Amino acid sequence: QVHLVESGGGLVQFGGSLRLSCAASGSIFTLRDMAWYRRAPGKQRELVAIISSNGNTHLANSVKGRFTISRDNAKNTVYLQMNSLKAEDTAVYSCNTVISGVDYWGQGTQVTVSS
């Protein structure tokens, strides 16, 4: 069992920055790949970024050069640093991990970028 709690969302102006956090508990965090997804209004959920247990990262093309994913294993936390935010980044952002084929999700945090 794992429990994920996101924080850090909010309203930000075009070109601004936010840092999202996802605190994990209930499992061996250091062994898990962690991911950030987002769902914009009227759109399907999309993968934004993923970080492996050994720190390798992958970012969606739409956020490369603007977003960074990182993790602090001592704090059981994964971060999503979002810079140069655009209106199309407006979405609910959720963190995710998969354990034994089961998806675990946080409750999500809203990010709204105003133009």
C-alpha cells in the first residue's frame, strides 16, 4: 500500500514558475519509479515526466526545457519544477507509482496559468 499527497499547485501568470511536490508513504519509496501526469479540461490524461529509482528522467516533449523532475529519497518526495508556464499547462497534476501492477495516485493539485 502507498499513499501519495501532492502540493504546490495554484494560480500563476504566464511565464511564471511553480514547484509541485508529491510526498509518498507506505512503501519503499527508493525502489519506485515515480511519475507526474496531468489532465487538462476536456483532454485525456497525459504523462508529463517520470523519474526512475536510480534518477533517470524522461520528460514529455511539450515540457522539455521548461520542466524538471527530481526526487529526494531521504524525504520520500518527488518534485516537478515548472518554469516558463503557458496557458496550455493548465491542468490537474497528479503523481503516480505502480506497485505489482497496481497504479497508485494522489488526489491531484490544480495548476492554472493565466494569460
